[in-house]
Amino acid sequence: MSRLIRTFAALATLGLAAGCSSAPGVDEASVVRGPSQQAKSPFWVDPASPAVQQSQLWQRQGRTQDADLLKRIAEQPVAQWPAGEDPGSIIRAATSAATQEGRTALFVAYDIPHRDCGQHSAGGAVDADAYRQWIGRFAEALGDSKALVVLEPDAVAHIVDGCTPGEYHEEREQLLAEAIVRLKQQPNTKVYLDAGNPAWIQEPSKLVEPLRRAGVERADGFSLNVSNFQTDTTTKTYGVQLSQQLGGKHFVVDTSRNGNGPLHGDRSQAWCNPPGRALGTRPTTETGEASLDAYLWIKRPGESDGPCRGGPAAGQWWPDYALGLARNTKA
């Protein structure tokens, strides 16, 4: 193992657990669609991800079938979500490894003040100045490496739905616009400003002006379905409509867990660790739609949405849920 990979592994903060092997049977309607990562995806795969480590652990424990199933996650590129006051070490390790392979590293910048309306993923920078400094460190660490950054999941949609109090709207839009400008100073960085999902803000026209005020015109595009479960067809249709209303702006879609679509029923409960979900289309830039730049795994499959349905805190590795996603997916 190279020094770089050992360094990256040491940065991992998510614990692994033995878990249990019980999970639902495969849903024949659920398929991990798309070409193999090595053949078609230009994105970097983390060789020390929680999924990789969990698969190796289960292999050593004799749980060979479960270990093999988990490779459906471990062998795919997923976004890094650098956290903490200084995200630079994780970013530099990932971009260095990706550059060695001639691939693009995927990241999520997620530190906006008043994040997630105080819900499961609450936190973020303490104020506007702290956020500007954080984004500056984030951008500096990217250097001239090839990178794709999804900027602040939910931040604009929470303005539109009113969850974020009105007194923070102007500041948030200004911070997002500044963040896009700063990130785009890096010569090989693409930036996609998050725009929620079709089940959340059902009329895309409601997003147009907030996205514009937040600087989407200077970004490479917008992102949809981050950490959600809307189908490819639904999200692509929505994305094309929003793209047209934004003058042809391109977009990317998170397909990490949408293989079985959303959980039916109460939408307020359907987003947090819903049972019976499956992996979706593998990351690829071959989308068949001119304005859709890529299907990506932005949410890291197997990491919890929050302490609901027996899950750990948001962002923590949950091997049972990861195994369920893999089992429910037809390779």
C-alpha cells in the first residue's frame, strides 16, 4: 500500500461494525444500471472507503457472500464530504490519488451557516466570515487537480420551502455566489450548485430566481436528488425543465440509492433511512441527455441519514444498511 493510500486511510473517521447478515431479498426490478466503473467512469474510487474496509473485514470473518455483495458499493466512485474546520488534508489526499490515476475526484462542500434547519445534519460554519475562510481552504486544497464539487446540498431548497428563516436568505445567497466564484478560480474544478429534488420543490420555476441570486450562472450547473431516492426518469425530466428555465444550464443527478425509487407514504418520513431501497445507476458521464452531465453517487451509500429507524448519527457508516442496499440491487 502506497504512502498516499495509507495517509488517506488514516484520515477515515467512520468506524466499521460487524453488522448482521439479514436483509431483504433482491428486487428484480432494481438494477445497478450502466457500464463498469473502470471502463466508463472518469471518477476516482477511494481504495480505503468504509465500504472497502467493511468488505475486507467480512471476508476475513468468513462472510464471503456479504463481502462480495458490498463490492457493489466499494468498487464505485463516491463523493468525499470533507468536514471540520480544515478540510484540506482529505481533499489533498483524494486529489493526489485521483491525479495519479488520471481521474476526477468528487467532493461535496457542506458547511453553510444554519445548515439543515437544525435537523439531523445541523451544524456548519458559525458565521459568514467563518464560511468564507472554510471555502477558501477547500478551494486552495483542490489546486489544479481535476475535481467536481457539489455545493451545499439543500441550501437553496431550504430557502424556497421556508425552512431557513427569512433573515438568513440574503446572506446565504451571497455566500453561495461567493463560494462559486472562489471554487471556479481553480482551473480544473467543476461546480454544481444544489437544487433539491423533484419531490421537494415540485415546481422547478420556484427555484429559478433563488438559484440565480445564488450565482448558478457562474457555476457549471446544478445538482439534483442528493441523498434522495427519486428515479432517474423523474429527476431527468425535472432537470431538463429547470435547465431550460435557466437558459440551458447543465446538471448532475445523485443515483446512489434510487434503484427502487422513493418509499411510498408520508414524504416527511420517506427520506431518512427508508427500508427496501437499492443502489442506482453507476456513476457515468454517458447519460443520453445533452444537458445532464453525469449520474453520480453523491450521497455515500451505507452512511446514515440520521438517527431514525435504528440508524446512527447522520453521515456515520451503517453496515447493515449498506448491505441492504447491495442485496436489494440486481447487478
